[in-house]
Amino acid sequence: MSSFRHPVGPESSGVYWRRRALVAGVLLLVVVVVVLIVVGRGSGSSSASAPSASASASAGSSDGSSSGSSSGSSSSGVGTSTPSASPSASSAPGEAASCSKDQIELTPVVDKRTYGPTEDPRISMSITNTGTADCHMDLGSAQQVLTISSGEEQYWSSKDCQTGGTNQDVTIKAGQELTTPAIAWDRTRSSATTCDSSRPAVTGGGASYHLQVAVGDLASKESAQFVLN
């Protein structure tokens, strides 16, 4: 014990104390390193197991939310698809009944009542569903007929030289009015035999004419009167 406190040797006692301090410091450093390694390994294995547990919980949560979301979207899908499907189904021509004659009103339409010597009348028709239910009918150009007459004599018909007429089934909603595109009448007299030749002009100078319209076997009840100057 006395040799430890009072080193014996050729060197001075200060040298021996420094050597002992150095050895003690090295030993202390080794101990610290060992402790750090042990502690580091322990905390490392703990953190490695945490993600695993977290992953399980996350997977369980994911499964639960997935099934919940699936059943939720499934029920909401039924709720949203049904309303959106209904309007398109009701607007389909097949869902409405065919239009009856007393349900449809045809009206001849002229853009003016009096025309100057160089003005061509523009003629068309309106189709109105006067009933309380939707209905459908063929409104294609093959079914439309516009006729111009004066007195008891017919002067012009859209059917005389028509080519490429089409058929088009159209649903007309209750109370709805449709108007066909207007066409210009060139103030000539038509017939099926004058399609490839010039036609004679009709009389102007204040002469009165009437436009009547029809769709298939349904005709307008009244005519539209106009004057050619």
C-alpha cells in the first residue's frame, strides 16, 4: 500500500503518477466504450422491433379502414348511380309512349308576313307536345312536308324533289316546343317533273299565299298566310 502511494524507482514520483493516471484513463475509456456498445445494441434491438409492431398495427388499421371504405363506397355508389341513371333512362325514346295525334300540335312558321320583290320567304314548322306526358315520334326530314298554296291550287312542296330524306326518332317532353331549321323558298312553282330544269316564278305584286306543314300523316290545323310583292 505504501509502494502504491509512494512509488519506488529510479524516476521521480511525479513520473510514476502520470503513468498511473494515463493507464487509469485508458482503462476508463475502454469501460466507457464497452458500456456504449452494450447500451447501443440494446436500444438498437428495441427500435428494430418497434417498426415491426408499428407495421402490424398499421396493417390492421389499413385492413379495417379498407374494408370500411369499401363498404362505404359500395353503399354510396349505389346511392349515386341510381339517381344519375334515372334521368338518362327517362330521356331515352324507348321509355316514352308514341305521340298520339291529339297530343301533338303542328304550326307553320314564316319569318315575315310581307315580302319585297327580291325577298325569299324562310319557312319552317314548330312541333309542340300539348299533352301531360313525354312521347316520341319520327321527326326526320323524310317525314316533314312543307306546302305552299294559293286558293285551292298548290304551288310548291318540299317533297317534290327531295333526295336523301332521313328518319329520326325524337322524344318530346310534355309542354315542349321544337322548331325545325328554316329553309328558303325561291318563289318558284315546283313539281316532280321540274327537278332538273328551271322552274317558273310565281306571281308577286301583292299575291297572297299560305304555308301548311305536316309530319307523316299528321297535318297542321291552320296555315300561315303571307304576301309576295
